[in-house]
Amino acid sequence: MTQFDELTALQLLDGYRAGDFSPVEATRAALDRAEAVQPAVNAFVRLFADEALARARASEDRWRRGEPAGLVDGVPVTVKDILLLRGAPTLKGSRTISERGPWDEDAPSVARLREHGAVFLGKTTTPEFGWKGVTDSPLSGVTRNPHDPTRTAGGSSGGAAAAVALGAGPLALGTDGGGSVRIPAAFCGIFALKPTYGRVPLYPASAFGTLAHVGPMARDAADAALLLDVIGVPDSRDWSALAPASGPFSAGLSGGVRGLRIAYSPSLGGQVAVRPAVAAAVRRAVERLADLGAYVTEADPDVTDPVDAFHTLWFSGAARVTQHLGPRQRESLDPGLREIRDRGARYSALDYLAAVDVRMELGRRMGRFHDFYDLLVTPTLPITAFEAGAEVPKGSGHRRWTGWTPFTYPFNLTQQPAVSVPVGTDGDGLPIGLQLVAARHRDDLVLRAAHALDEAGVTPAGS
């Protein structure tokens, strides 16, 4: 009997092509899995059982005729409830958004998936307006880690990560403004890519401005490359969208890492305290990259923590996204969001532009760094998943989620491509992630290196 929850998107497509099983079977299995795990992990805002099965039956007919609609015809996919999906409310984890429509438009990434025949299983959970690195909201409650439901799944794409990890669809759309696909990927043991800014068009524009990216979440790099091939094309609604890539990202996966210059920064020059289990797992993976022929050097980028500048930009975005709300609606917001939006509302234009200056200087330094190194390797996070329902680990001394995510948000500021790859677990069986970062527009390199780790067996089986 086929274990659909263990199959990648590429394996599903191979099965459809060979006639071993059908999109209807795969979709039913994914829906059954989603319904079974929902009480424990709370990954979904809503499921679309009837609609999904209808799309799966249409896909089955196309495959029977040998005429698939596109690259992911019949593959079950989930969509984070930040992105528009025609026919379903997009409530963004907030009680301040009405379910009344009309909900008659797809986000660009959703539209491309629809054109390619994907089967939409449901919308996944998010913190309110995607504001923090864990997933709980006044609207949908707490999303939990599939490896230990007492722990957080991370965020803000926590529902998407948990769904993939549990086999409720092999592909997911997430968003990433400060680590929001990479954080939950690391905590849940899956793969995620924050592409170069503009590679995946975004509409409506995010209140968090050019920090916000749309990214593929999947079981491995090959599936993520396939998803990027589908969604990484221009859309006229996004003025900042990049031109089409020079070729399919899937086609460049097999190049390996031989000859690549890789800088390994265990702690960003001692700026980050990393748990020993995390450090050890990441170091073992880095050693494997060297075994595969990469030139690995322990080296730190010439950067200092840009958290103050990030906060200025991020908190300003929080103020903007809630600006239209009246006093009563503001009282219904997540208390942490209410706190940062109040702070963001007090920044001046000069404060904002000073943060932009910091951002530009960070981008210059990272651009110079990549003159010498093809890739930067760090831990994705310095810790593993902590207690569910909390913004920061108990006793950590951190005030905000950025205190424990120092490896992720800098690369939203610089708009560079960055992936999180699962590379092991700690003593409690909680996943550990490794981050690969490349120069802007070199999404192919981070995917290629991640795929090399997958093929070398560094990615734990079943992650």
C-alpha cells in the first residue's frame, strides 16, 4: 500500500505518469492526514475537501489522457493564510478582517499553481498579520510542533511547515519577512527557501515592504526547486518582480558543490550563543560539504547585528498594517502586535531612512563578502523548538522573537536567497536546521548545495 504521506511531489508525479496511483488517491490521503493531525497540531485554518477532490478528479482525467496541465498537476498544496486564494477568506490570523468577500482573486503564486493544476488542500495558520517567529493568533489559537506538540512549530509560516512535516501535502506556500519560512522549517525538520526578493511576485504588496518574500516549503530541495519553477515568474501586479529566470531551477540541481567557495560562520563571529547540539549537527554537515569537494573556510561576514534597524522597519510595518483600525479593533489584536505597532507609530521618517541606511550598508558588505565566497553557511537558528504559545523561550531574557533568530532576519534586509536544510536532531528528537545563503540572484546555488546535502544523506530520512 502506498504511503502517500512519505512521498515528495516529484514522486507523486512519477506515480501519476506511470499510472501507479492517481491524484484522487493522493488528495484523499492528504486530506485524511490533515484531518487526523489537526486536533494535535492545529496547522490549518480551513480545509477544502470538496473543492480539492473536484480538482483532483479533473487532474486524474488529464493524466489519463496524457495531457497534464502543468508541472504540478494533481499535487496537493497548502497556502498560508496571508496569501489570497480565490473563493476562500484570507483572514491573516486576525479578528479584525471580515469573512465577507468578495474573495475573487488569487495571489500571483497561487494563480501560477492553479494554472499548473495544483490541488489546494487548505489555508494554513499564521500569527496575526505574520508579525512574529512563532505561530499563534487570536483567531486560530496555537500551532504546535509535529515532533512534540508541547513545543512551537515556529513561524510565521508554522502551519505550512507542520503540514509538510506531517505529510498533509508535500508542497506549501509560505511568506518570509524575517525568517518566516526558514524558522518553522528548522523547527519542524523540513526544507524552505526564501528566494531573492522579487523572484516570486507578491500581491497585494506587504505592509512590511521589501522585507517580505514568498517562499516554497517542501520535504527537500528538489521539490522546492520544482515549486519555484512554477511560482517564480513575473506578474504585472508586482512592480518589483524580477524578469524570468534564465532556465528552470530544477535543471541546475545536479551540479554539486565541487569547487564552490564556502564560508562557515558558526556564530557570526561570536555574536550568537549556539546550543552545542545545534553547533555539532551543523558542523558535521559542513564537513560533508568539504568531503563533496567544496573549499570550506571558517569565516565570518563583516557585519554587526542589524536588529535595531530591522525593528524600525518591522514595527513601522506593523503600524501601517493596523493603521485603519479603530480603538476597539486595536484592543482585539495580539498584545505583542499591539505593543510593536504602538512603538512603530512613533518612528519618524528620519528614523525610517536611518534604518534604510543601515540596510544598504549591510547589503554592500554582504555583496563584498560574496566576491570571495559563493555561499555562507550558518545554523538556521541557535536553538531547537521551545514551548508552544510563547514568543520567546522561557528564561531566555529575550523581549521579542528577533532575540532568538539572529541568523535569519539580516538576509531579509539584504534580500539574498537563503534556505534552511534539516541536518539532524537534538537529544530530545527536535530538528536542527542549517542555513545556506548566496549572493542576490543566485537562488540556483543555494538549491544546488542543499540538493547535494540531500543526496549525500545529510538530511535525515523522514524529515
